Amino acid sequence: MTKKAISYKDFINMFSAGLNNLYEFKDYVNSLNVFPVPDGDTGSNMYITLKDALNLGENNKYDKETLKIISNNAIYSSRGNSGTILSMFIKGLFDNIPDGEDISHKDIVKSFSAGCKSARKCLDKPVEGTIITIMDETSKEMLMSMKYRDTLDQILQNGLKKAKVTLAKTPEMLPILKKAGVVDAGGQGFIYILEGMSNEYSNIYSQLEYRENSGKLSNVVFGIHRNINRKLSKVTANISIDNLKSIYSVLKLPDITSVWKRKIELKYDVEFIINSIGKEKELHSLLRKYGDSIIIVETDVATKVHIHTNQPEDVLKEVSGNIGEIRNETVEDMAQQRNDVVADMQKDYKVIVLIKNYGFESLIKGFNINNVFNVNSPSVNEIIKLINIIDCDKIIFLVADKNLEIVSKQAILNAKKSGTVLTFKNEAYLLNSLMNYNKSECYEDVIEKLQVKNGFKAANITISAKVCKFDGINLDKGDYISILDNNIIATSKDIEQCILNTLAKLKTEFSSLVTIYINNEYISKEMIDKIKMRNSDLELDIYNTGKSNFIAIISVE
């Protein structure tokens, strides 16, 4: 990297930083979501779209071909209205980056502009006061800043400032936003991505400055800078309690409930992929009679389509019959999603899940649990802040860690609230309990149902921290241990063998489903393929939880 160019790796890392920043605020973005449909998923959809786009699998190279992979990933993984617009921005930006050893700052700014134009072009009827407006104004400011020969750091910061100013004006452009007293959700999500990217580049740029300076003083300063960043990363890894206040204050705005309760004219969010290209005009002509929010995006080999409609079956049937074969179709009931959010606002209790493993968040939210917080070691005061911000009569905490149990119980007492803490042996047990969760039931019934035992078993695989003897078993430091109900059921010096031994102990003739939650730092795709082959008699589900604080959890039901 030089002061006038950036490596492919650093460029992709900027988007990863944008993703991480969006993750911190996606629930807030969800709470702003009133246009085009108040279904409360804009932040989540943008996050999932970008997260899956950046999933490079086994690819460990950083070049133009890597950008192509991300570009296609974005299209195929896009979710919802804002997610699809974001995917088209990514495609337009990444496809216009020229091939080479690195990427010039001039090419980044020009490609950013191309991404914004691409996003607008994919819309059948662009609406001002939305993410499209934010993108356009940001791009114009960045191009202007480039003309003044600003550094990329200055260009990004100027673009971010313009984006924030434009976002503040969106209620004047779109009456529904003004009525609800909020800014545009998609635009806010885009700003969080841009903010993360700008901060990451500032960090990269400052390190370059340090490396270019000679002498001991600059080395000392760089060391201090790096140490501060490490400490900050530890702080920000904990729950961002203060950011939550804005989420719940938005949900309690006087006019927001009436906006969220308004009738949804087109109930279903429909997305699908067509295994052909070059049919954009025919698609627009066909789809307009069925609904709105039509977005059509093409890759080199396929077309992604998004529409809001009341006739999902007719849409899918007519497209497949007249345009081409479709796949990956999804149909979501936005009215039901909206009803779930409104019902959650009106309950006298809240279910709050505290987890230490980030990879379980999306699985837990799949059970209609909105309050899921990824924490490390929160203090009692931090949990009290959380309770006060969420502000409801009764609390049900779900945790899978003894330390979280202790601080949660103490927080309920100190906050002088009614509540209970349900503790599970690991996250798999917690997920299993949610099979019985019905958010429409009363506080007492929910607690009772969450504690129902059903013969479910889940073993946790970890590593021995030292040479010791446990349950009569001699263990060396680094041995893999499988623990079920506080008893060791398998050990091995090889992780794959430990998993196989655990499966042999857990499965019975009555086992119908085995789920393995894996930490990808320890368990590779090749290893999973071997385990599946050795257990072909079982229905195996695998969930990659990323870099977690466990190696694997294996459940049998």
C-alpha cells in the first residue's frame, strides 16, 4: 500500500470493518424501518447480505477475482429491499475496480460512483429520501473531494459527513418518515457501513504514516497506537449498552406504533433467482401488474429478482413459465413480521438472551427472540443499564454460562424488577428450549414451557488446560475432552476422533437428528465431510458458529 493506492486485502478489510460496525447498530436500524413496509428487518437484511457477500470460503487470495466472488455472493445472498439495493451497490463498485497489483484511490472513488449508479438503475421506481439518495449525495461529495486532490482518508470522511447531513433531511423528502419521527433505515445502515470503512482506512493510513517515518520516536508512537487499539478492541467486544437506548426510545416514539400498525397493502416479500440473463425488460413488464418494490439484478450467468406482492404463487408460476427456470425462491409474510414486532412492544415482559458465542445469535433470533446480546464479561451495572433501557415490568433472562447467571440474578435484584434467570448447560440446550417458546403466552407459561425436558442431549467439546486426572481419566495438556452433564464421555489427542467418539456415545437407535455446532478455527470442511461419511446412517446438521469460545457442541434428539 502507498499513499495513493491500497491493497486488495486492505480494501476488502474496509468492508469487513463496515460489516462489524453495522452489526453493532443493526437492531437500531431495524427500529427505524417504516418504509416501504414497516416489518423491522432492514438492518438485519443489510447485515446478512454484506456478511454472506464477504464469506470467501476456502479462498485465501486477494485479487480482482476475489472481488468478483464477493460481487456475485452479494447478489445471490441479498435479502429484502435494502439488502438487494446494497448488493447492487457492491456489484457496481467491485466490478468497476480495474485489475492490477493494488487499487488506486482514484479508482476507488470512481468505482464508488459506479456502484451508486448501479444501485439506482436496478430500481423500477426509485424513491428519494431513501438509501439511494444517501448513496448519490455521498458519491457526489467524494468525487468533488477528489478534484481538490484530497487524500482518500479525507475523501471518505467528507463523504461520510455529507451522508449524515443528507440522512437528517430524509424526513422532509419522505412524508412517512416525518410522520413516524425517524430517518430512513436503509440510509442509516449504509452510513454505519461507510463509517466502519472510513475508520478502518484511517487506521491503515496512520500505520502507513508510522512506517514511513524513521527513528525510534515514531516506532514508540506506533507501538502505543497499536496497544491502544488492542485495548479498545477488548472494550468494544463487550456489550454496547449505551447504544441500546436509542433503539428502545425509537420504538416508544408517540407516532411510531400507529405507523407500524398501518395496513400493509402488499403482504409478501418475494425473492428468487432465474438461471438466465438478458430478460430485464420482459421481467419489468411482467412484474409491474403484480406489485411494487421491484428490483432486478444480473450477474454474468443469472438474475436476482425482488418484489412486494399479494400473489407470490402467481408471480413464481408466470416467471418460470415465460422467462426461465427459477431457484432459491423465498416468500416472507411482511404483515406477520410487523405483527410480531408490534406484539413484542406491547408485552409486559421481555425475554432477553445473553450469549458469549456470536455465531448463535441468528439461530436464536429465528425463534422470534428480538433481544439477543453477545457479551463477554458484563458487570452487574451494565446488565442493570440494559434492564432499565428495555424498560418492562418483568424480565426473563436466558443464559448458558454460570457467570452470566450470577450477574443477571444480581442485576434483577439491584434493579428492583420482577424476573427470573434460566440457565442452560450450553447454547444447544438453550436453543432446544426455544422450540417450546410461544411469544403470545403469558409470563408464567413461557417460563414453564422453556424448562420442559424432552430427552435432548448435548455434549461440549473443549481442551484440557493442564495435566490432570478427572473422573478417573488421566489427561494431558491439550487433550480434547467431550463433556456431557459434567461427565467426560470421550477423549482424544485428535479433534476429529474426539467428535467421532462422542457421536458413538450419544447416538442410539432412536436418534433422529444430530446437530454439530463448530468453531471453524479448529474444524475444517474436510473434517466435517469425513465425519459425515463415517456416520451416513445419521441425519447430520452442521452450523458454523465462527470463532467461538468452544470447539464443538454436539446435540442429539
